[in-house]
Amino acid sequence: MRSVISALVINEPGVLANVAGMFAARGFNIDSLVVGRTENPELSRLTVVCDADENTLEQVRKQLAKLVPVVKVRDFKDTAYVERDLALVCIAVGPEKRSEVIEIVNLYRAKVIDVSKDSVMVEISGTEQKLEALIELLRPYGIKELARTGVIAMVRGMQPSKDDAGKPDAGRKRVRSINAPATAALPPS
């Protein structure tokens, strides 16, 4: 089962090595591991995608939470969330086939970011499935080089987090009065 887990970690040297070492020592397989800054300069968000059964995933969550630099761990299971991956793809294509490649790229809402005499570089962001589908369509043209960032994820909208389940307002139904300001609608992902 594919699972996306996010952890807020303290910005200090060796945190990524510490987390990767924990996974390796316990034999957990990582599909994607991404670390990046957050709105708080003292914290980074670490996003892990792994493919494992429920027992293994529970162990991953527990082991991550035990690490000293980890502030908070969140599993996106049973939660509506947005995930994105970014890829740069360099396709070996000359002028005679370039229009075909650009047409495919436009269908996937990707962008051509560099053109040379014998290649085109494309940038695409979206779900892993979207990226994989575009890559498969571009493969017959000849992929010279491919770089991907890995998955990042955030919870959608105003959902109560699992961590807030025990708090008094968590189970209460939201009531809207006529005088309350409207909230922004969420666009589809």
C-alpha cells in the first residue's frame, strides 16, 4: 500500500541522514524522500512516500516520532490532500518532430522551458501518475535526461487534522450564520 507521511523537523545538520539511516536500519523501502524549508525558518518539512503494509507503516510513524529533531509526524491516510511532483525532461527531438512533442506537452499542461537544435526541455508538475503518463508518451521520441523532485504534500482546505480529534471543537458540526464571512472555495487538484 502506498503511503505519504510528512514530518516537521528542526533545521539542524544531519537530520536527513538521521532519518534516512533510521529507514535503512529497519529495512524500510523509500519511494521518495523530500526535505524543504517551511514558513518557519527553524523547521523543515520532510515528506516520505513508501510502499508497505499497515504494520510497517505504523512502525515508520512511530520510529519517525521517536527521533529527537522530529517535531510532528502526519500520515495522510484517510485524509484529502494535495500532492505534487516536479520533473524536468530533456527529449532528443529535432525540428521535424518538435511540433508533435509540444502538442503532447500542452495536453498535459506542462511547459517547454528550453529548446535547442536537437532537443526540447519540458517542465511538468502534478501527481506521480500524471508525470509517469507524460514520460511514457515522450519515451518513443528519446528521453536524453530526466530529473524529478519527489512528492510533496499538504492537507486540503479546512479539514480537522487527526491530531485535533481529541480537542473539544473537533466533532462539532460547523454552523454558518448569515453575518459570517464567506471562506474561499477550494479548486479541484
